[in-house]
Amino acid sequence: MKNIYIYAVIIAVGVYIALVFMQQGVTNEADAQYNSNTNTREVTVTGSASRVIKPDKVVLTLTVENEDAKISDAIKNNATSVSKVIEVLKSLGINDEQITTSHYSVNPVYSLEQVGDIECSHYTPPRKECLVGYRATYVLTITMDSDANIGKVVDAVSEAGVTSITGIGFVLSEELRKSIMDELIKDAVEDAKSKAERLLIPLGESIGKVKSMRYYSDYYYPYFYAPQFTPLYAGQATPIYVEPKQINVSVEVTFLIEG
């Protein structure tokens, strides 16, 4: 029994010593990290650059819908209507590469009124007795240069069978966007460097290597919602103007301080 007690005491002492060393190791590591941070001298600044630019592309979204009692007739009539719209677009100089299909669907249409003895608006999902036909929907997306006669295209497709014009979006082409962003990033970095130098010169210090950098940008895509019907009036196309927008870039740079 006495031997067992001695062994227990020895084990307890050993565990205590081990815990002390482990705690001392953690404390030393924390102190070293803290001391390292206090020896780092750095300055963080934000540089910015902006540019007001006119978008060079316009995206026009057109919807063509047809309803019929038979699904086959809805599909056939919709195809005919879309073909007429595309024909008009091509007559205005728009080619196949500028035209894409962004949506196509054929869905049943149910009455919300009373059919016989059934009040159709009371049933969810609708009852088959309330089925009155089918609707075929085709959405076209047209991409053009922003200096094109957009109003003339809007008027022409409205008369060609387009059910609705969802909207007109003015955007930057990928080539123009990349070119502008490259210039703005360069200007923003130079602005950050200049600010850091101006901050340190009165202190007799100078900037060293870059420790870290963050980059931010924002660009608002202007969007114009066209009226559902825009008929040609007195030979004049619907006037649509491209609004210039501002692109902003900012960088947050941390420089090490030399000396």
C-alpha cells in the first residue's frame, strides 16, 4: 500500500512539472510574437483613382409571347413572330453574333374566372378544367455599339411583333473595361505611394518594400427601362441617350518604413 502511495505522488509531481514547462513554452512563444510586432515599423495608406466614361455597348432585351388553345399552335406562332423580329433586326444591320436567345419556355395558361361550376381562382394547383391554353415565351438579347441608332431599333421591333421591351442596359465591352481598369489601378497605386512618401518626409523617414495590398473597385451599370410600346412618331425614332458613368478604384497599401 505504501509503495502505491509513493508512486502516486511521483506521478502527480511529474504531471505538475510537465504542465509548468508547457505553460512556460506558450508564454515564451507569445512574448516572442509580441516583441516581433513591436519591432515592425509600417505605414498604411489608401490610394484612389476614378474616370468618367461613356459605355461603348448597349444590351437590348426583347420578349415575344404567343398564346393559343393548342400547345403546338402556340409554339408555331411564336416561332413565326420571332422570325419576323429577327428579320427586322438583320435589316437594320444587326448580325447573328449580336443576337442570342436568353430564355425560352412554353407554359399552360389557366383561367382565374369561373369555368362551368368551378371557381378556378380557388384552386392551387389549378384544376385541369381551368386550362384555357398555352403561352410560348421567347426572349432575345441584342448587343450593339452604344453609338448605334438605338431608338430606331426599338421602334422597328415594337412594330414587328415584340410583346415587351424589358429594358436597355449600357455596359462596357471587356476590352474597354480592362483597358480602363489597368490605367486606374496604376494611378491608384501611384497615389498611395505618393501619400506614403508625403507622410514620412517631414519625419525624415522613407518607405520600403510593400508588406500588403488590397484592391477595391466599383462600377454602376446604367439601365434604362424602355416603354412597352414605342411606335414610330412622325418619322422620328424614339430618342435614347447614353449616360456617362464613373468608375472608381482604390487600393490599400501597407509599406514598411526604412531606417
